[in-house]
Amino acid sequence: MRVLVTGGAGFIGSNLCDYLISRGDYVSVIDNLSTGSLDNIAQLQDNPRFQYVIDTILNRKAMESLVQQCDVIVHLAAAVGVKYVIENPLSSIETNICGTEIALNLANKYKKKILIASTSEVYGKHMHAPLKEDDNLIYGPPSTIRWSYAAAKLVDEFTSIAYHRTKKLRVVIFRCFNTIGPRQTGLYGMVVPRFIQQALRDEPITVFGNGEQTRTFTYVADVVEAMCRLMECEDAVGEVVNIGGAEEISMLKLAERVKAIVGSRSEIVLIPYDQVYGKDFEDMMRRVPSSQKLKSLIDFVPQTPLDEVLEKTVEYFRSRIT
């Protein structure tokens, strides 16, 4: 199979590329390296079944050439991370909406199956659990720019479903819940690598807000496996599917867990949101997925224990300390 991975030099994308190459696929990547890195795909660059293009998904000509060559597209390229989106609101919206429209339009033109990466952020301010794919969605006002990411990804979902229903495009939409693991960076607001790096340096571990907000975290290898199974599942075409872990944990407990695994002397410090993101910031206090639909479609749900994922990620960051 020939697979095009947009954003393939990023955290999830590069792990997907490794998996696809290991099973014998041909892989093409397009990435502008805004949040990705060539280091993530350095191990693949001499492989004859791998090619990459440094360019933006907004370059329709570059995208068209790659789409023509592939059998299936996995569209991961996006502006990601709360901090990045807040600091780059306009370019984030343009990338997430216009880039996805280009990918969908070209997939339809050349009759290619396409997987669209969405996010658990689309659920908004729900407090109940578990979150199901057909739940209503609750957002804050447009003056709170954080919601622009969720809204843009929701537009991606609506557009994807419209292509499926009107053009019969074979599209699968998956919502990721806090994917973590080796290669993730803490530069754009990703909490686990930030906690780990602070703990390894015995610096204060900074927990934003009151630390009571909870998340479930998903090991990147589990996400990759789920994506590849969905890629091959015809019953998933036209569907929106959660991909998320099972263990719910507060940010304060997560900081304590990371500190213990590292064996750090770090102090855990609470930092008000406005000191980090400025005024008018809202957070989601709870985010727990239902995996029922995923299980019914592919007979698989992410189950790697959180402690095991944290240990693997700590080991990765330890290996990079010089």
C-alpha cells in the first residue's frame, strides 16, 4: 500500500510512518516542520520505500502530486497545542480548515480513501463521562480564542461528512484523546513532556489552574494501531470514532506520578491560567472517551497502562539529556 501522511514529521505522524514502513508499505510525507522535526524521521530517510517533502499542505500543487501517487491519505497535519493555537490564532485556523479542505478535495478528485484526524477538544465544556461520538458539543464565546481550535476541527468534521454524503468520498474521522509518548515535545503546551522535562531537571513542575482538571492519556503506539485498523475497516467509512485511553487522572495527580517515576526533587507548583495564557482563557475540566464504537468497529481499544507509557516517555527524554 502507498500511504500519504500529512504532518508525517510530527509526533504522531512519525510514529505512524515507522509502523507503516515496518509492515512493508510505501510512505510519503509532507510537513512544513512548524511543529514537526526531521529528527523524527531521520531513521527512515535512507529507506527506498520512504519519501518526504518539506512544504505546507496549503500548497495545492505539492499536495496534488503526492495524492496522485498514493492509495490512502492519513491527514494529521494541523496547528496543534493550546499554547501554539493561542499565540498563532489566524494561521492555526487557516491551516486547520483550508488545509483539510485541500486534502479532502484532492482525495475526492483522485478517489482516494482518507482518514481525518480530529480531537477530543471538539467536545468542549462537557463534564460528563464517557464522551460519545454523538454527544452535543458545548463551546465558549469566540472572544475566548482557545475555542477556535475546537471549532476549526469541528468544521473539518462537518466538511468530511459532507464530502462523504454528497460525493461518496471514503472518509474516516477519528478523535484523539491526549496522545502521549516518545517524540512528543513540550514546546506547544503539551503537558506530559513538560512535566517530565521539569522533573528531570529538578525544576518546579508547573500545574496550570487548580490541578483538578482531568484527562485520559493514550499511548501513541495504541493510537497508531487503531488508526491503521480503521484504515482497513470499511464499516468505519463515514463515521466519527474516538481513540482514547481508559485511566482518568487529574493534572495534580499526574504531576505527582511523573515526579515519583523520575525520582525527582521537584516542587509541584500551581500557576494561574492568566499567567500562562493571558486573560479570557477557559479550560476543559474533564475529558474521558467512550471506546464502545471503536471496539465494535475494529475489536481494539487502547489499553497500555499510564505508568508504562510515562516510564517509556521518561526513558526517551533521559536518553536525550547530554
